[in-house]
Amino acid sequence: MTRQTPTAEEQTFLDKMRALLLSQPEDAALTSDQSHRILRFARHALRPTPALADLAGPTVRTGEVCDWLGVSRQAVAKATREKRILGFQTPDRKWHYPQWQFESPELYAVCVKVLPQVLDVLASRGLTGPDAAMWFLTSRAGGMGAAAVAATGVAAGTSAGKSTGASAGKSAGASFGTKKPLNGLPPIEALRQAAQSGNPAAASLAAAELIAVARTLPRIG
């Protein structure tokens, strides 16, 4: 099945290109950026449209998030803008939220602390929306090394100083097995392990772990 209707952005671009070509039929030369966008549009139009679950995993809608959290749509929108919740719009302007964020109150509490930092790094690599959602579900070989664990010790620290942070990071690591971080598992597992550990420093450790892995990604675009 192919997508028959262009998105609003694509239609606007096509309308502008049509006007340009009609106004300057002999001199209208496409810039490299325009050529790239035309090619991208053609690829989208001809490519079979996968189900949303194939792009981002299972998702829930805004109303379901409101019911689960017991908050208003405005509160969900604010949390999404602040990246405490991962959400994205599809071309039909509907909002979707990866379901894994709401598996349990414990996992949600970890996500609220970890997602803003990790999503910023993913965005710097060109991964946003469904791409970012799928990143959390995709298995990856390897993980982070000792340097990232040490950095986590500082991230997990308090005003007591770096030594306290290192101790907290080590304690959290022992609670959910950071001797083999990720170890080819999807990044979501770091969040789940942090949620299950019950250790106050676990969220900081999970954040550092995922940031370290995200930073190894090549930049897209």
C-alpha cells in the first residue's frame, strides 16, 4: 500500500515549486536543497507506509495518558514540551506516546528524570519523534564502559562531593548489574532495571548509561 496524500508540509512545498516554475519557466533552476526535498517527497510517496507500531512500537493517545496520570491534556502537553514524556505527532496531527513509558508508576518516575537529558542527545543526532521512540526499543551491541560508570558517579552525586557521587553510582550499579551495561539489550532495559532497583541513584546511572550510548550515534542530516 502506498501513501496517496502528501503531508501539509509536502503540499505547501509542491505549491511553492509549482508557482516558481510557472512564473519562471525558462530560468527556474532548482537549488540543491530543493532537489533534495523533491527527492525526499518522491521517496515518501512511493514507499509503502508501515504501521505506526513498526515505526515507534506500541503507542497510546493523549486521552489514555490523561486517564493513567490523572492530569489534564494541558499538563500532558507541557510535560511533552519539557521532554519529561516522549510524544510525537503523526501527519494527521494526532499525538502518540510510546506505551513503555507507562508500564508502571516506577518506570514512569524514572522516565520523567531521565528522558529530558537523553532526548536532548538523541535530537542532537537527528533522532526525534518515532525515530527516538524506536531507539529505546532497538537492541544494540555493546554498551558503555568504565568511564561512563565513573561519570555517572559524579552525576549521581550530591552536595557532599564527587566521592559521595561515585559511591552512589557504584551502589546503584551493584543493584542492577552495570558490570555489563546494556550488553546488547534495548536501551529501555536500562530504564526498567532502574525502576526495579528502588535505588535513589539508579535514575542518574540509567541517564548516564543511555547518554553514553546515544553519543556514539552518528549525526543524521
